[in-house]
Amino acid sequence: MTENKIIIAGAGLVGTSLALSLKRTELTIQILENHLPEIITQSHHNTRPISLSYGSVRTLKAIGVWDELEKFACPILSVHVSEKGKFGFTTFSATEQKVPALGYVVPFSQLQSALYHQTAAQKNITFTAIESIEKIKCQANGAIIYFHSASGKAEIKADLFIAADGTHSTCRNLLGIAHSEKNEGDIAQIYQLQLSENHNHTAYERFTKLGVLAVLPLFEKNKMQLVWTITPTVAKKIADWSDDTVLKFLQDSFEGRLDIMAAQKSAQFPLKITLAEKQVTESAVLLGNSAHTIYPVAAQGFNLGLRDVTILTDTIIEALKNKKNINDLSVLKKYEERAKKNQEAIFFITNKLTPLFDLPLIGGLRGLGLLSIDLINPLKNKLAKRTMGVAK
């Protein structure tokens, strides 16, 4: 039976980020992945943009992938948040926060490719292509993972098992960890926008009666991506809208803040929140979307997972320095406590910000609420720093 110090299920963004973050420990790490050929060849060429917080970029620099990514990155220098028909608005700027950029937008495929190739270059990290994980046996002294590959059945043992296999985590189920789902039927529609002018590296979040419009600047100066979050009721209302009708709605919604020339729908997907009832068990940790998938109001999904990676890495290094076993349940519980503190702060921002604008009793006070954030700098700065991924 092969034995490693750490086994990671999932060679996606979070799994590879953790492996790279732990490279300085020189622990032997094995990554299991059932879509490995696709990740290696980038056969899907997924160019969808992903928003990275300033804190995430600092982490990517630390693990050695940012130099490869930066040439594809579009910096976000300011964020404008407002509501149609209301006077209040708030802005965050990189200058105000004294950082080079509030965040960056990069193509998903370039991020995944950079993480994979940097991980594959490490001597203490190996990848194993599998077909499926069939059973996980976790005890206080380690974990045994039973899986199928093209070569047949096999099993491997590790001190610590990390489940980073996504929202629909097979490993979470095999570990017997229950999860809850909140799905109210909301939908995210994705549009590619073309402007008649440069976007000036500004991102927008616009609240309207027909949903939330979040717009990210892209590498090409006159192109942006729109994520339009709508309820089932709104989805039915706009189902028969023509491209021209959608374009006019967007132009009217931004009231001249964005001169949109064209809008092309590129994707649509349902939104839901998935939370595991616990994130650690004997010799095992749930990481990233296997532990939590959040409502993407502020593009916090991968950013939150990367923050978990940093916290877990720090906790493991601390345990090694203190001569503790990395699978000691007290060590894993310490990680969970630290991670949840950060997660809860982000959950508040992402899950409370949108409902603030949906409460009918607030009415005309909704704009005042935005003005309050804009006027009270300490609160505004704290919100911005949490979103940037750098708050303590």
C-alpha cells in the first residue's frame, strides 16, 4: 500500500493551491483526480473570467504562480455600487485602500493551467489519474482511500486526507458528513458586454427591481462580463426578451454610467448555498466548495477557498513546529475554528448585502443605507478589506 503524508482529492483550483502552499513543508503529497487529462490538456479551454481578490493575489504570488498569470490579468482599480432610482451609492478604490488594485480578473483556464504546471514541477507532489473514489476509512492515526483507476482497484494511506472535490463532493458523502442546501431558484445569467469606450478598470454592482447586475472589466479595454442575478419570477418575465430588449434594459439600468453597445448571453446556471455541517473529522478536512459553496454576490467563492488554504497551511506548519501530528483532531479543530471565523464574515457580506435591497419595508431608505456606508469610512474600509481578502 502506497503511503503519503497528505492525500488531496481534487486537482482543481483549491486542491492545487493547497499542495503548492504546503510545498515548503516538504511533506509528500499525492493528488487524486478523475478529470486529470482535461486539466493537463486544457481541452475545454474555459476562458470564463474569474475575479481574484487582492488577498488571493498575494497568496498566488507566495506560491509562485502569479508571474505566469499577471500577463493575462485585468486589474480592478475601483468598484462602484449603486441602485437604480436611488441617490445613494458607494465606491471603493485601490488608491483609497493604498493597494495596487482591489483585485484582478483572469481567465479560468489560465489560472487552472498555471496552478497545475507549477504543482507538477514540485518533487514532493504527485498526481494520480483515477476513475472514482469508492471508500474512505478515517481513523485517529490516518486515512485509507480506496479507489478505481484504469489499472483497477487500489488503496493508499495518508496521515491526512483533504477533500477538495467541489460542491457535489463524493468524498464528503463517503466521510458521512451531512450538508444543507439553500436553493430558492435564483439564477445567474452571464453576458459578454461590448462598450463604446474603455472600462477604465472599474467594476460595477447595480441593484435594480429586476435583479442585481455585477459587471467585471476584462483584459480587452472595451469588454466586460455581466453576471445578472435574478429570481424565478423575474426569469419568467424576461424569458421571451429579445437581444435588443435586454440591451435596452441594461442601458437604461446603468443610466449612462456604462455605454453598452452590445450584450451577448453566454451562460446561465442556478444559484444555491451548500454548507457542510462540519469541515473536519478524524484525519480528514473538507476544503473549498466541498465545505461551502456561497452565493456569488461579491465573487467570493474561490477567494474564500484560497483563504481556507492559507489558514490550513498555517495550522499545519504550526503543528509541525510544535511536534504535533498533522492529523491530530485538536489541530484540525483549531483550523476549523479559524476558518469559520473568516467564512462567517464573508457570508455576512455576500448573503446580507443583496437581501438588504430586497426588503420592501425599507423602501426609500435603501439608498440612504448605501450613503451611510459611503459616509462612515471605518465601516466602508472594513467591508472593502473583507471583500479584498486581507482583513484580520
